[in-house]
Amino acid sequence: MRQFKIVVEKHPDTYIAYPLGLKGVVIGQGDSYESALEDVKSAIKFHIETFGFTEIDSDPPVIEAFIAEAGVAV
């Protein structure tokens, strides 16, 4: 059992989830927070089974993750 930090985004019509600390693109989607989380857990497992444990980018490990909002003049 390995722990991953997972970001879950709520959009108007769906939830999107993705892990931190994996190489490549791994995304889950669902109609609820829980279903997106289950989908991304399945995607993580598939990704590691397919590409191996070398896909885990654990040096350095993600200790914490923060979400910030900032205004940017463009």
C-alpha cells in the first residue's frame, strides 16, 4: 500500500482527479468527488502495473500540497 497526494477539482459538470508524484499523465473523472477519487485510484494502479514502479517520482516526495488563487495582470 502506497499513499499518494491527489488533487480533486470540481467543475460545473464533473470532478477531475490527478495524483502528485507520478511521471506521466494519470487522470480520473467522475460525477462526484468519491467517484473521481475511485477512478483515479484505479488509473494509478493501472499506470504502475503497466509502466512499473519507476514511474513513481519519489525523490523528493511530495510532503504537502497547497492550492492558491492569485490575480495576474495579462
